Amino acid sequence: MRNKFKIFHNDESLSETIDKLRNDGIRDDDIYILAHDNDHDRRARKETDANKIGVKVTGVGTGLKNVFRSKDDKLKSKMVKIGFSESKADELEEELDKGKTLLVVTNQDEVKF
């Protein structure tokens, strides 16, 4: 199974999409969001109750390395750990640099955003 993802420009659309995913039967454990700005990331996760890609997902080794990495490199390493290629992680991170939010759904064959 490959990760499904969508980039969002505003939190209202993100929240509506997450609600729709849950109504469609997607488990909370399979819904993650990433944003470049830590405050925005926390607010979005709090509002949507989505998961973060933290040590529980990436493992202790990556978590420790991320302490010393730049924000860009942290985001890319998290994306790679959940199954994105290096090149796709670079591409998605560039979108996050623009203030957008990434919604990722794991362990699902079909997802309709």
C-alpha cells in the first residue's frame, strides 16, 4: 500500500476533509498532518485531532537525529520514514515551505479526498 496525500492551502478545507475521511471509515491511526510552522502544525492537529509523525512512528534513532537537523531535513526524514521516496519528500517539503499543510493517509488502498 502506498501513502495517499493531499496538500491544503487552508485549515478549514483540511478539517472538512479529515471529517470526511473518518466518515468514510478511515482510522484515526492512519491520518497524519505535517506543516512547516510548528505552531500551525500544533493548531491543525488540535483542531482536527490528527496524528503527528513523531518518535512513535519514525523510531528513536530518527527522533534523536532530528534534534540536530534543520526543520526542512526533519520534515523530509519523517516523510521518508512513512514511505515517501527522497525525491517526493523534497517536492512535498517545498510545498510546506510555502505555508501549506500536508495530509497523509497510510495503510489504505483507496482514499477519496
